[in-house]
Amino acid sequence: MSTTSSNICQNCNTKNELPFKYCPNCGQKNTDGKITFSELWSEFQDSVLNIESRTWRTLKNLFIPGKLTLEYFSGKHRRYLHPLRLLIVTSVLVIIAMSFQDFQSATNHNYNVKERILKNYERQRLYQIIGNIADSTNTIFPEQQTEIITDTILTMFKDSLLSLLSKHKYGDRYRDSIDLNRYAGFGSEHTEKISKYDFLNKNEDELAAIYKKDAGSLERLVFKQKAKYIKDEAQLTAAIIEHTTWAALLMMPCLALVLYLLNIRHDYYYIEHLIFTFHLHAFSFLVLAILITGLNIFPWWTFLMFMVIIWIYVFVSMWKVYRQSVGKTLFKFLILSISYGGLFILFLFGTIIFTFFLL
């Protein structure tokens, strides 16, 4: 922008006794409002590229165990992304990565139940058509040889059809109903059968009104959620994983408390342990996002390798941040790992219950 010798800021109308180059109140350059291309580009670099530079600087130091936390504790705040913002960005990356994957329930072996039932209906319809053709053929050509041929064709087709309908552990049998407990993974000791026709053509509320008319509210709710789970298992599984990510966010204050108690003689405040927890999880979320994105590319052992890398990262970070001996750090790392496992199971169980009943 073209500079001016005015003593009044064009942005905030602040008046100064003497002309100024930059406003003492808002910091804007004293200008008459006209702007050149070079000045526009300069402003773009300051407002956008500087933010990106801070982002890349944050990510670069995040991959060095403990460095980002120590830099932040030393007072270098403006150079890096805010810890909470970094945590939210990396957790969103995990959710985005999951949205590109087709999460299906392991219970049904990546098989769509509704599609399977429809295909079996189509096979049975085809069998009936062939049976009608055989009857017509026997009427037109009433010879014994013709009847033997048509019966042989029908028998072979029926044997193949029965094989297709019953060869899978969770596959549809040659019947008119399905067992919700078998498909939903609730065990086979207690069966809960519903008509295939009703399953395909009625929603969860209508099914509960038919099959759980006299049941209590909780039993009806469980029944409806099982039916919804089978009809769209991918949506439920993805939702559980998504809520698990947020459960990890919610458990961090508890984990920070564990770190605080383990290092109670240290001069760090509780909030500093929480910031350290944010940085640890930001790194873990970033690695997890990469793993999920390459789910169909990486070999199975890559996932184990990355899990080991995360735990090594946590151990080295603790050793650097708390500046204790390797033995003490290892002891506290083991306690932290056990505490993390217990907290994660607790929050994961709560998340699954929440998702199952409220999705």
C-alpha cells in the first residue's frame, strides 16, 4: 500500500500527535488505501504462508520425541500450533481417513446381510422358473427319457442351491427366517428369529411392534438396535470407531492426572502434564491416520511395527521431558501403560454402550 504522512489511522481512526508508519493502536501500515500487487503478495505471505510455516514446524518437531513439549514449556508458544488445536486437527484427520474406508463388522465377514438374503431369494425364484420349464417340457414331451433328464437337471440345481445357501457359518439357511443373535454376534444359545420378508420390508420400530409387543422398553430397544446393526453394520462400526476417537480425547485429563501423580515431586503443573498428553496423542493420531489410509496397501506386520514405534516414542518422550534415569522412566512407563489400558477399556466400553443404544 502507498504510505502516507497522515497522523490518523485509516483502519481504526486512531489519532497520533505525529505522523507514523504503523498505527500504534492496531498495527496496520499507515496508507492511503491504494495497494500494489507486490504489497498484496507480501500480505498473503504474512497471513497465510506464515501459518503454514508454523504448522510444518509443529509437525516436524512433533516427530522428535519430547521436543515439541519442551519447546512449548520453554515459552516458545507463538512458533507452534496450540496443543489443543493440534490435537483436534490430528483427531479430525483420523476421522477423515476412516471415511475413506469401508468398515464392516468382523462378525459377518464383510458380507451385507440384506444383499445376501435378496440374492438367495433370486436363486429360489430361478429354481421355481426352471421347475416350471421342466413341468412344461414333460407335458409337451411325455416320454420317460425327457422326465429323467428334467428331474436330473432339477436335482443338480437344487443341490447347488442348497450348497450356496448353507456353506457359510453365518449364511442364510434354506428357510424363511433369520436369527438376529446369530448375525449380530450375540451367540446362538438363545435364538431370536424374524421373518426374512419382515426384515427386508419393515423398519426397526415395526419389527419391534410385531416381535416384541409384550417386551419391556429395554428389551425392545436392544432388539431394534440389533436389527439396525444387521441392516447397516458398516455405519454402526464406523460410528463406534469415531466415538472411540472422541473417547480417547475425553480420557486425556485422567491420563494427565496419572502423569501428575507419577511425577508429583516434579516442578510441572497439572496443565503441563495435560499438554504433554496432548502432544503424545497428536503423534499417535497422526500415525493412526496414516495406517488407516493405507489399510489396503500396507502388509499386516506394518501395523505391529507402527504400534511398537508409538510406544517407543512415548517412552523416549517421557525420558526427555521428565529428565529421569532410564530405570525410573521405564518403571513409570509401565505404570502409565497399564493405567492407559485400563482407562481405554473403561472409556471404550462406555463408548460402545453409548453408540449401541443411542445411534
